[in-house]
Amino acid sequence: MPDTGPDTGLAARRAALDHLRGVMMDHRMMSHQPAPQGLSPHDAARAQRLALTVMRHMGRIDAVLRPYLTRRPTLAVQNLLRLGAAELLVDGSEPHGVVASLVEIAKRHPRWSRASGMVNAVLRKLDAEGRETWAKTPPQALPIWLRKPMHKAYGVDAVAAIEAAHERPVPLDITPKPGVTIDGAELLPTGSFRLAQAQVTALPGYDTGDWWVQDAAAALPAKLLGDVAGQRVLDLCAAPGGKTMQLAAAGADVTALDLSASRMKRVEENLSRTQLKATLVTADALTYQADPFDAILLDAPCSATGTIRRHPDLPFVKTSQEVESLTRLQMQMIDHAMTLLKPGGRLVYCTCSLLPNEGEHQVKAALKRHADLTILPIDPVSLGGDAHWASAEGGLRLRPDFWADRGGMDGFYMALLKRG
């Protein structure tokens, strides 16, 4: 049924509810869900933003809703209420339009129609009374399987700071080609440029390939390799290609490898837009064979828990069992990368994970397995970072609560290793 007015938002809100169902019931990341059908680009973007807002604040939303519910509704109706709460309490949307639209969605659905009166009453009370409670409610808590090892590694206060960082707006970070500046953007000490969120393709320099989007933390691993001009460098697990482009722009002879043909297509598109060159290989990183490389960058598959601020759906989909299998894969990838590295060559190992098992512990174990492998301690200050980024074994540990006054960063671990 078509929307009933010029700006009722029914289509976008329905699509947002579909996204929430896909994550909460089907355990599918939003990036893996099919695109909503029949929506304008504006409504599709709005639906995604609404769903992500709900998941970014779900713990607080549920806490604020709880006093207004005599019994727990079905998940579908609960998501309807969560969506309304997000728009009222987070976005500050006009209350009448939010309530009327969500009540209309409930009325039109055969299984939700009996709950439409309750939806109307709860959201109106929430609008009248909920903001004071909202201000006093703690941020969305991480799941226990993630919180427990992080408490052990970083402490209770640090985890609380990370959870608070996950709720804040996420800026847009850009990696420029050498010599390129981005007008109107903040130049970060590490060399990235930072903007408020914007439509990427409309920004100056996008069409001419002067830069690419890359979180400031993710831009650091390639810099650990130093001067790579003229060197043969292997970028393992390269998609979507940010680090490949960094290495190519620095003058390296880059081989970019990834298992996924569709993801390698994105690398090819990014290289074409930026007019940079690399040899692209679609293959399994564990079986790939080639002449030894001067340097290897291994951005290993991981839990991606360092990216929750940008992907708040992740805690609802990932499990501790998945992390266990990933740590085994990371170990195997490090071991195979050693066979592709020249004596004296450098290996950067990195993951966008907050879990030490995927970072510090993985490197410590690799040093024990390989007698000819040493770690080259990293000075974070020389990279434009802060001294406390350094981890005990010589790597870098970055967290979302770092640079809080600048907008934070993704959680990352990285280490620079040398063979022989």
C-alpha cells in the first residue's frame, strides 16, 4: 500500500524494521542483507540509518521502554517501539509524525494490528516523560562474550569508555594521495583527513581519485612498513583495497590478494578510480605461492569488533565460537605468510579487533613458533599518535575511546615483524 502523504516515512520505517528483523531474527549483518525493493535512494539511506540508530542505542532504548510495558511484546512489536524511541529520543524527530506513522504500520500489519493501541500509548508517554530517564541511562553494553575478555585486558572503566564511544556520531576519515589536501577537513596528526559524515561521491576529489575513505586507525598498518618505493609488497586479504592503494601510492610493486571475487572487484574499481596500479589475485591466502616478497601486509580476517561504532549490528550477529575459529585461521595465515617473505623482510600483522586473542596474544604465539621472527617495536608518537597506544610486546593497540575529543577511531591492533 502506498504511503498516505508526502512525508509520512512509512516506506523507510518499514524497511528499517525489515533490517532489524534480519539482524535480530536471521542473524545477518545489514551489509549482507538484500537491498530494500522499491525505495528511493533517500528512503533506503534513511532506513539504514534508522536501523543502525536503534542497534547503536538498544540497551538504553529497552531500559527506557521497560516501565511502560506490562509484559514483553513480540520481537516485531518490540522493534516497532524501539524504532519510535530512537526517533523520539535520539533523533529528536517531530513526535506526531513518528507516532502516527508507526501506529499506521502496526494497524496495516495482520499480526501487529492488535498492538497498535499499545504502540500509540507507549510512544506518547515516552515522548512526554522519557527524556529525563534517557539522560540517566548508561550506553549500550557490549555482549558478555566480548565484555569479559575486554574487562580483563583494559579494565572496567576503559570498557565503559569504549561503550560510550560506540554511541557517538562517527566521522568520515579520508586517506589522500601524497600531496593532496582536503579543503574543510581536519588534518589528523597521523595524516588522515576527517570530516563530518557526508555523501562521499559528492565530495571534491572523489571523481578524480584524489583520495579514498579509510578510518584513521586502518590507515596506520601500511605506514609501519616505511619506505616501500620499488619493493615487492603483498597485501594479503586486500579487499576493499584501502591498504593496497596506500602501498601503490607510495610507489610499491603491490600484489593484492583476496579470496572473494566480488570483493576483489571492489579493489579493481577503487584502483581504477584512483588511477593506481596493483596486480590483483583472487586466491586462498593459505595456499597461494609466489616468489618471496620484500614485505607483506596481513590484515587478517577477524571478529571486526573494533568497528562496532560503525557497525552496531555486529554484536547481535557475532559469537564467541566464531572468534575461536578465526584465531586458528589467523595463526595459519601468519605461518603461511612467513613462507612468502624474504629473509630480512617485514611483515605487518593487523586486525580490526578489540580482543587480545586476535592481536597481542596472536603475535606472542607467532614469536614462539618462529625462531627467526622478531618484533620491531613501534613508536606511536613518530606516527602522530599518543604514547599510550604502545602495547607491552611492541605493537600498537588502538581503541574507539582514543581521540574521543576528535571523534574516536576504530579499534585496531598492529605489529611490525621481521624475518631473520
